[in-house]
Amino acid sequence: MKHDLIRTGDADSFRQIEDPNGEVVLSYCRRCRMGEGELEKECGGEFEMELRQLINKHSKENESDTPDYILAGYLLNCLDAFTRATQRRDDYKY
Ligand SMILES: [Zn+2]
């Protein structure tokens, strides 16, 4: 999924990503709520954003000293790997 970036004039733009003239100068995805420096990877959408919030809410990044977005990405990759493995298993069976 591609990021859905907020543009100048969008109703959901906000001061922290705008310059004093109201022009959007920092990239920010309205879907996953990732900003500058975090947008190289594919957009994980609302689910990834909620997963990051859940990790933060329960301070799960503290145990491994790993940022929430890395942990959320890891968990999403685990789900993808499981899906691929079960598909391969089903292909093998039939
Ligand atoms: Zn995004």
C-alpha cells in the first residue's frame, strides 16, 4: 500500500508539518501516521498505526529497547510469513 500524504490545503493538515505560511513542508501519511524519515517502507495503514499505539500503551518497546515502528513492522512481517507458509502448505496438500 502506498502512503497517502497530506498536501497543502488538505482539511486534515496540521501546524507541525506546515511552514508559517501554511504550506505543507514535511511528509506525513494520514493513513499510518508516519512522518519524515519513516516513509521509506510501504504503508502499513491504520492497522500498523494502531499496533504501534498498542505497543506504546503497554510500553512493549522497553524490554528490547526497540522503537514501536520496528516492532510493529516485525509483527506484520510475522503475519505475512505465516500467511505465505499456510498457502504453501495448502498448495502442497492439493
Ligand atoms: Zn502510510
